[in-house]
Amino acid sequence: EVQLVESGGGLVQPGGSLRLSCAASGFSVSRSYMSWVRQAPGKGLEWVSVIYSGGSTNYSDSVKGRFIISRHNSKNTLYLQMNSLGPEDTAVYYCAKERAATGLFDYWGQGTPVTVSS
Amino acid sequence: DIVMTQSPDSLAVSLGERATINCKSSQSVLYSSNNKNYLAWYQHKPGQPPKLLIYWASTRESGVPDRFSGSGSGTDFTLTVSSLQAEDVAVYYCQQYYTTPPYTFGQGTKLEIK
């Protein structure tokens, strides 16, 4: 059974950093395309970043240069290092597995909330 | 980037009645070589992760009730709930996967009971 469990969210001051984790089971993170998607309060879903099976990465313009997506293959875990955080980064962050490089997100974690506030 | 626009932003429908949600893409998401529309619908309930409902514009994900259906082609798409049930209250999003990244979603449509 595929499971995704996020952790690492919390309250952080503007300008601070946070690292989110997404522990996966039931499939291999290293052989999958994995994304982070966020939902700000009262807003819709916003794609943040993707790491492909080959290891290359991509980011939305809103986080490029501040966030870093990575994975630990032996731990089967996905990460999102978030730096220079601002109030606009306040959101619930979901990790999501892409189905066979289709662009479809077929499994999602429960999400971890991040609040950027002084 | 392909911009996805949904209408309406919110919708209240009586139990057992039909609900219709529209999604428009800023450019066609129909891939001519395989005649497939790269358009998906997700259901998002409070406190839960989003759930994939429909892909290729009209293919139901395994386990999704047949009261959910998708239609449309090119730039205009529709999600229909044929007979609204209480458990269908959620926010629904369309997403294009024709050109990624970025993966773009519509702004969401909140479906409620009248």
C-alpha cells in the first residue's frame, strides 16, 4: 500500500528556514517523479517543486532560488528545504507522487502546515 | 504557462440534484498525436489530501462513483456530479498536465449542499 507521511512543518519567523520531510512506503521515491504542492489559507492548490527519477529538479517561479527539493534513496524520503521564508509561504504543504511520469498526482500525503509569522 | 480558470467559484446544489463545474484552459490541452486531453479533476475535502477523480478529461479513477463524470475537449471541460450526495461536499480542482512544469490547477470550485 502506498503511503506518504509529511513532517517538519511548524511556526517560523520571516527570513527563517525549515525542512519538510515526506516518508514514503509501498513504492520507490527514487524511481518516481515526486512533487510538493501547497495550499495557502483560503487559496487553491499551488505546485511548488518536482524531483524526477533521474534526479533533476524544477521549481515554481515563486520559490525558485529559495527552496531545494531532494531525496534520500535509502530512507525512501523526500525533502523540501525552505529558506528565506516569507508570510506568503504560509500554507499546508503536501508531497505527492506522480503516476508514471504522466503529470497526474495519484497519491498525496496528509500535509504538514507551515506558518511564517513573527 | 497554461492558466486554468474554473467557474463558478462556489456552487450550492440540493441533494440528489446535478452539479456542474466548468474549467477552461488558456490553450488547448489536447495532444493531437494520441487524441487525449491532458486534463484531470481532483476532489479536496477539509482535513484530507486531494483525491484524483478523473483523468484524460473523462476517465474515472478506480473506485470513483459513476455519478462523477468528466467531459470536454481542447480548452473547455466540465465535471458533472449527476446526483449530489452529502459526501460530495468538497472543493474541486481541474489540473492540466499537457505542459509540465509548471503543473497548473484551477482556482477551485466549492461545492455545497443547498
